[in-house]
Amino acid sequence: MTEQPHLTEQPRPSLEDVTRERGILFGGDYNPDQWPREVWLEDVELMVRAGVNLVTVGVFSWATIEPREDHFELDWLADVLDLLHSRGIAVDLATPVASPPPWLGQRHPETLPVTPEGVPLTYGSRNQYTASSAKYRERALAVTRAVVERFAAHPAVVMWHVSNELGPVDFGPQAEAAFRRWLTEKYGTVEALNTAWATSVWSQRYDSFSEVIPPRAAPYHRNPHQDLDFRRFTSDELLSFYREQVAEIRRHDPARPITTNFMGFFHGVDYFSFASDVDFVADDAYPDPSPGASRALAHAALTQDLMRSIRGGAPWLLMESATSAVSWRAHNLTKSPARSRLESLQAVAHGADGVCFFQWRAARSGPERFHSGMVPVQGPDTAVHDGVRRLGADLKRLAPVAGERSRARVALLWDWGSWWAATAQAMPTDRLDPLATLREWHGVLWDARVAVDVVPFPAAAAELDGYDVVLAPSLYALSAEVAEALRAWVVEGGSLAVGPFSSVADDGGHLHTGPLPALLRDVLGVAGEEWVPLPDGGVPGTWAGDADPSMTVETFAEHTRTEGAEVLLSLSA
């Protein structure tokens, strides 16, 4: 956790700076370097007719921009930006660092990630980098500097887009060295590390930080505390890389907003930790349109509520979505234009000030050649493109809502660290997934048309001011600080509901001692003795005052006695 550059203290650029002039943003990823120049003119004319006012350019263009190390070719990109600007189309200009060119991996193999099994991944795809590699960061800064120096003043550019879907995990020697530095900064001494990781268990004691490695493949269960710290380290490493890129952009452009695209409830990165570093939140969302995904719209709404909540209700941008089928599921169902419109307008209703797709023109080559686009390979005279034009008209009419903020009166608590800790190896059950539980609770509110915010665990009761109800579907890893904040909020009159398997461990993954839930026993009025995974088929339960025991409880229960709580449902012995 070395000191990283932070954003300027000047007034922050925002998404509203862009939408104030342009209204609701509409467009998608544009990859003109994958097409001959004669297609570009047709593209911009079709964009104008469809109402497109923003395209993302350059996400996967590193090899075109820098075909050889330190040899930059940017005239083609200047031509693209000039052409787009001439037709009134704004640009979200990306730093093209998510997909390094082959020469980087061939010349500098230390930039490539390594799997937990020790297998180096090779180039020839995308995301073939480790954020812990000094050489990768050096070359990523170089290409970013070349792009920003050339185009920081270009009138087409209205925002900057760092990398793409930050998320690669590395277990190789570069990550090993960075992990040791992170641990040294966090713990100070190896004795403190041994205590935090409980290394007396299974004879895992370390004599120095030089002995510590990432949690690679092992004969049996790994140390859960080591796993948890490595997840935090990986998230911090990607945030550090993002900050480094932002600092380079800011040196040349202090005025335009900067972001990166999130991936919903992505397990690998704590998006709350990015909240103060992104000028606005952007997200990539691909709800499953198949009939088996009957709750897809509810799940999408939950993700949208998270994105709106990360920066306190500020407008966000749907950076990527699909007009029809994707190409990465085992069986890729198409999506009707009506369904695409519904998903897009739902995002706007949940705070999005823009709807963009991957990508403008569907690819005819490469791994994503069967991924839908705003212009299909079959051309613009198609139902898909007609739906795109209709959606563009819809969003143009919604321009007055751009910049509006909203806050719900019900809060759903969520924490990446608790999620990581609750999904470690050797748990009482692998059927109690925190995200699935969150979705179930949110689904009830969705069906009842109750608006919710998705907020991080509070450090103080004041952080929950303005909410009437706080729902905590999964509080597995709960610190004394957060428990006290919840207690104080309840004392002040708040209504709190807590889900199963909560207040089990501290934020380092060590189990709390004493009757469960240890830190919330007085708040909830119960004292528990045992966590009880339930047998297949469930267990009959009886509602208080109801002679009909037809209720069946499945998956998980807790053996508790009351200490002031009113019992509404009890299970048969």
C-alpha cells in the first residue's frame, strides 16, 4: 500500500458537466481501427440519425496506437476525433491499457499474470497483465501520456475512461513482491502478521515477510485470513493503478471527468473503495434475457441501485450493455428491441444519465464476432438498429431528467470484505451466498415497489441519517465499530433487520466468541449457541399463533434462545 497520487483538491469534474449540455447520453464503444476508413463516414451518419451523442474510443487500441515500443501512431485517432466532432458527437477517450499488445508480453514476460497453480498466462487475448508489474505500469503510463498529451485539448473529448473492467488477479512473483510490501505497511512486523493470520494453526508461522507468498494452489484448505488479505491487496492494487492513470491524465487535463467501468457486483474489486476516486460511476451490465433468468430485471435493478448509491445518489452512466445477444454465455439468447428498451429505461429510472452499448458496429472478426452491436453485421436495415434509433429518440425526450438525484428511505447494507470472508473455504455451508441473499431481500422490495439504496457498512450512526429502515441481509464479518454504529442508530429510533449468519467474525475473519450474534446480541434480543445448516428438503416451521406448521425453512438456521425478542417463527426440533 505505497502512497498513491490523489485527485486534485479543485472542484471535481462530474457527469453533470457533460449532461448539462447534451442531456441523457446515448451511444457505445466505437472501434474504428477495426474497420476501413470508408466505413467511418457511414458510421457517423448513422450515429447522427440514431441520436448518438457519445462514443467511447480507444479501449482496445494499444497495438494500433503503439505498434512498436515507444513508436506512437496517433494521426488516425486524430482523424476519428475530428470526424466525430464535426458531426456533434462527443468522445469518452480511453486509455488503451486493458489489452496490451503482443510485443509487451514477448519482450517483458514479467508483465503477464500467473495463475494460482503457477501457470503464466500468455498474450493473444486481453487482460494479459498484472497491475503489480513495474514494467507494465511504465508502459501503460507511456501510452496514456502519449494519448493525453495529444488530445487533452481536443474539443471532441468530454471525459476520460481509464482502462477497461479492472479485475485481473495475479499470483506470480510480481504480485508476491507487491503483496509483501502491502502486508509490511499494514502490519509493520511479522509478529503482528502472525497474530492476524493465526499462523499457530497448522504450523504456518512466518519468521519474516520474505517467506510470505500469495494464496496459491495448496494440498488442502488455505489460510482464510491470508486469502482475505490477498483479496484486499488485489483490490487495492487495481485502485492504485487507476489512481496512477488518473494522475497522468490530470497533469494535462484538470477539467474533464475521469472514470472506469465497473462490473456490477464483481467479486474481485471493492467498488466502494473507488467512490472518492472516480468522478462519476460507470457500469457494464448484461442481464440474462433467458426465461430461466426470470428475476433478471430485479437483479439489474439491484445493481443499478448500487451504482447510484456508490457516490451518494449522484447520476451514473451505463457504459456497456447489449442490444441483443452476447457471445460469452454457453447459450446466447437474443433480446428483442422492446426488452433492450425496457432495460435501458429502467437504468435511467434508477439514476443513470446515459445508456451506452458494446459496441457501435458489431464485429465481423475476432472472439466477439457474435456479440450484438448497435449496427449488426447484417446492416442498419434491421430490427435491432431500428430499436436503437427508437431508443435514441426516447432518451432525447428524457433530457430534462439529466442531473436529477434521488435517495431512498430504505438502505441495504453491503460490504465487499464481508462478502470475501463469507465465501472462504471450509464454511458451515456453501449454500449461503451473501449476494444471493441480498438479491432475495431486494427482490421483496422490488416486488413491493420500494426504492432502496445499497450502502456500505457504516462507521458511525450519522452515516445512516435519512433512512427509516436499514436491512442487513449478510453481516458475516462485523467489526465492533460497525456494530456500535448500528446499535446507536437503533437507539435513536431506527428499524434494523439482520439476516442469517451475521456478526460471525471480525473484519479479519476471526470468529467472535460468546453467544451469537456476538456484537448484536443486545440489539436483536437473542443469544445463539450454534449455526445449523439444514438438511435437503428443509425443516417444518410454525408461525407464532398459527396451528398450521406447513411453512418449510430451507438451507440455514441458528439455534438461539430469546432475550427479549418476539418469536415469529420457530422450527421443529
